[in-house]
Amino acid sequence: MKSKLKYIFPLIILSGMLFGFKVANDPDPEKDKILIGIVRYALKQGHYSPHMIDDSFSEKVFTDFIDALDPYKRFFLQSDIDEFSKNRYLIDDQIKSEDLSFYNQVIARFDQRVQESQQYYREILQSPFDFSKEASFDVDYDKKTFSKNQAELIKNWQMQLKVSTLSRLHEKIQLQESMLENNEDNENEDKDEEENEDGEEDEEQDSNTKIVVENKSFETLEKESREATLKSLDDLYTVMSELDHTDWFAIFINTMTIQFDPHTNYFAPKDKKRFDQTMSGKLEGIGARLQKRDDYTRVAELISGGPAWRGGELEVGDLILKVGQGDEFPVDIVGMRLDDAIEYIKGKKGTEVKLTVKKIDGSIKVISIIRDIVELEETFVKSSVVDVDNRKFGIINLPKFYIDFNERNFRNSATDMEQEISRLKEENIEGLLIDLRNNGGGSLKTAIEIAGLFIGNGPVVQVKYRGEKANIRSDKDKRIQWDGPLVVLVNELSASASEIFAAAMQDYNRAVIIGSKQSFGKGTVQQVLPLNNVFKYDKDLGAMKMTIQKFYRINGGSTQLKGVSSDIVMPDKYSYFEIGERDEKNPLNWDKIEPAEYTPVNAYENFHEVVNDSKRRIADNPHFIIIDDNARWLKEGRDDTMVNLNYEIFKKELKQREEESKAFDDIALYESRLNFISPKYELPILEKDSILAKKRELWHKNLKKDIYVEEALTVLSELEMNKNLLVKN
């Protein structure tokens, strides 16, 4: 059995998360009933695809609410579940009559079980764990059942805390071995210096630099690991004790809303205020947009040019487990509210934050980031020029489809894109590559206008409300800004407006789409509705973010779930993972409506030849083969849920996994022969702005090491425009 790194980290921290719960006894029954009624009404009247609130709905709310409170089955007993089950098919009726019987029963028992459980972890962690026994623990909690009695429940606690301590112990032993090795190397260097330098200088240097590292015993390190686990629990309990009735009732309401789709959520009043500040608050400090994924803080986006992006170690999909301020003891944030976690992560410019993250391969890594001010300029369009076989091409990076009506002289991605293309045309480029990787979307208006830069006037996307005929949104400008070869680069994180643009280019046969097997697959639109606008009440009721529209391609197919399938698929680390909208809970289905009236331009004489040649190159490319092998290896590791509790075996399996990973080291070492430079208009700007110059230098360096860009440019260089067709609609 292999150690499952994916599940080791939750066990380090979950105990702290779960012990932090304390239900405040200050409910407002009248407000709760009003809230239930308004939410039900809003969902029924406004949601794009409303569900029947029936026995099936009731059963799902029953399961999801219990799972939300106790996902790792550490509090409730099976007898509790049996007792709750009397309401399994009655919750729908209770919701309709604004009856809170099920919620009150479950939350009261939950409070009781949490209070009872507080003694468990302290008693368990008083005694050393025996890591010499050969045993294993399956941490796939979906397979587990609730404990039959208290003795079985305590046994479950023991096993999970043992895994927590085991992981900490391994980290401490590794750190000690590394420090001892470094100390030995330093001593050897000192001896060499003594033979070549003056003795007095050596003695002075020695007294200032020599660090004594204590070689602690296994037993001492095991004790320290248990103490660290205990501190983690106590710290999280203090943080989570601030949760009140509003927080818990919001969880219950969201087990209702999530049945409709994953993007329909209820925001309690204080959460709504934080939501209104999402973009600024979540970008402060490290330059990353964070989201809540189950009990974890997940990196959803890295802001181009920000400190995390510049560091190159933090990646989209990483789960942040702990946050440390410089050399201070890190705080576990698993289970913590997103806004509370962000408070630990953000900070003043120039200060250091250390993030303990779980990577997609299951490994745990500590990443140091120096906080900085995130420059909005870096979220705007930027371009570069590159020579491919003595021919000049342009690449435009579009991080998002932005627009800002609040500024007097507002910028938007459409006008910026038009200007950037004009500047590249002055460089006499022969083809254009648009990089939409990690572009999460943004303004639909600008996506339509940007599509219009490459086609004549015509439909770009269809937008549909529930029960209504689709509204066709078109580009009305016949002018074409770029009529040459066009390639669009996407990945699994290209979403929403990115998918609309890429789909339009594909449906018109205007561009080659290259990248991941498919894009993110988010084909829905949400609107935030303050609930006090629905019902006049003297207390703040919060707000609903609700799915109200769906996007459809001009060929009639939805971008929901399926996204945009690339004409040319390149393997990446996510190739065998369900990522994007497909990975969400209860996503809306894919469907199809009548296509809009449009005429494909069939821009290329050799489209199929170029696509097939690229596919053959990718299949035979040793570097792409390694990337694909790595993706399979990552999937295999993630699917393994067994953790061995014998330390020597545990260490051996981690070492084996580490050795296996070395086979993929060459992925990061790849470097093309391409050289990227800034367009001429930007050169005087870079001479005056050294910071921007450094950012461009880093971007160009990353492009040179990017095999996906290299292949996309090769495709671009091979495309031949249809000489018998003027590119227009």
C-alpha cells in the first residue's frame, strides 16, 4: 500500500477545525423563518433551472447538511443519524411551512457532541503513539460509516490524530537531518578556511556564524509532534469559537441552495459585505484570488505580475493549509472561514508570509512569498514579438476580460486589445497568438467586442433566461482589425467569457484552438440579489447570488460542463483529473438550443493538415510524453487513500514517491530556442520604468520555457490563409 499524501494534511489540521465549532445560543426564530421563506421564493421565481422541493430534495439536504457539519465522521454517532432520519423526507415540507425542526434538532445535537469531544484529543495526545506497529488507515471518508458507539468514535479520533502526529514527526526528522548535514558541511568549510586564512579572523567568523544543532531522539521529536498537534487544535478552537448562530444557519441554507447549482449561494449580512470587497481584499498581499473548496482555502487565480506569480512556486489548485508570518509558528487554516484565512495571508508590503500548501501531487510544500502591492497594470493586455524561422509573430496575453465604468477614462480589454493589435501590425507580424490560459472570464461585452476584431459583423454568443427565447448578442462592426492567421491558447482554467470568445472563433473557423482537452466549462451567469429588496424587514437579511442565465454558442451548444474542446490537445498535469465545472457539486447540465444564423469564414486552406501535423508532433515529442506520464502518475497518487502508520514504512513510501517524482524533473528544465522581445512602442516605457522592465523580462523568460507557447507558435507559422476568401462574415 502506498501512503496517500493527498489525505495526510487534512488529518493534521481537521481536528483543529472541527474542535473549533461552538454553536452560539442566540438564534432569532422569526428572522430565520422569514429567511427560509424568502430564499425558497427567490429560488423558485428567479433561478435558471429551479428544482422541485420534494422528497428527493429533502433527502439531499439531509445528507449534505450532516456532511457539512461532520464530513470526517468525528462527532455524530450512528444512533444520532438514525434519530435524524425521521426527518429525511420531511425537510421539504418543513421548508415550505418555515418549520426549523430538523435544523434545530441537528444543530443542538452537534453542539452537544462537540462539547463532549473536547476531552478526547487532550487525553489521546497525552500518551506517545507507537509508530513501530505495522498498520494502515484509509482516509477516504466517503467510504466510512458513522461510529456505532463512543468507544468506536474515540478509536477513530486516535487513528486520525496518529496520522496528524506522524506527518509532523516526519517533517521534524527531515528538518533535523537537513540541519545536521548543513552544520557538518559548515564545520568542514571552517576547517578548510583555517588552513588558508589568519587564525584570529577564523575565530571571529566562527563565533559569529556557527550554529549548534541538537540531535534530538525519536522519542523527543514524537513528543514535540504531539504537542504541535495539540497546539493546532487549541488555536483552531479559539478561532472557530467565534462562529455564531448566523454562521450555522447560513450553512443550512446553503445546503438548500447548492442543490440548484454550485454557484447559487446565500450570504449572511457580514459575508455579503466581505463579498462586495472580494476582488480587492483577496488580491491584497500575495496577488492571488482565493476561494473556499469544502474546508480548504484554494488558490483559484494568480494575478499576473503579482508576488505569488513572480515567485513561480504557488499554483492554481494549491490548497493552503497553514500560514506563517516570517519565522513565527504557522497557523492552521483548514476549516477556517475564508475571510479569516485571508486576514492571515494578506499584509504589508515587504513582509514575508510562509504558506504551507498541498500540491496537486499530494506533496506538502512551504512557500515563502514577500508581500507586495499588486499592480493592476499587470492584469491588462500585454504583448510580445517573437521570431519563428526568421518570420515575425505576435503574442498577446489577456489575463481577463476587464472593464471599469467607475473610472473617468476607463480602460477595457476590447479597446486595449484593438490598440495592441495595431501596434503589432506596425511590427509587420505574420500571425497572432492569443493566450487565454488561466483567464477566468469577466465582461461579456468586451468578449463580444474582441471577437469582432477578427470577424465581420455577426452573432458571437446566445444568452438565455429561463423559459425565454435566447437573446443573440452580436458584433455589429463590419471592420476587421486582424485578418491574418490566428491561434488561441487555452487551458482547463480558461472560463466563462474566455470560452465565449474561443467558441466563437472555433464556430467561425477563424482560429485554431490549442491547449487542454477542454476549457473550464462554466456556461452560467449569476446575479446578486439583496434579500431586503424582496422583503421589507427591519433587520439585514443578507443576499443571494443566484444563477439566472445560461450561455450558448452560436452553433447552439452550451459551454456549460463541456466548455470548448481544443482542435489540438496538448497533455498537461491536469489531463486525467476532473477539473473545472465538472468537479463542482450539482452543476447544471449541458444542453443545446437552435443555432444562430451565421456563416463560417473557413479562413485556412490547410487547417486539417496543420492540425494533424501538430497532433503527430505532440505524440512523438519526448517532452510531451513525459508531461503525460507525469499526469498519469499524479492521478495514480491522488487515487490512493491509504496511509501507513508504521514510521519506517511511511518514510520509505514517501521516499519512493519522491524518487519517482525525479523522473519528471526535466519538465521544469525545458527551454525553447525562441526569443521574445517587447514591441517597439514599449521600449521607451521600459527604459523609464525599471520595475515594469523586470516584469517583462520575467514574462519573456517564462515564455521561452513554455513548450505550449512554442507548439502554438509552430502551428501559427504553418497556417495559410484562404486566398480565395476575404475574411469576413
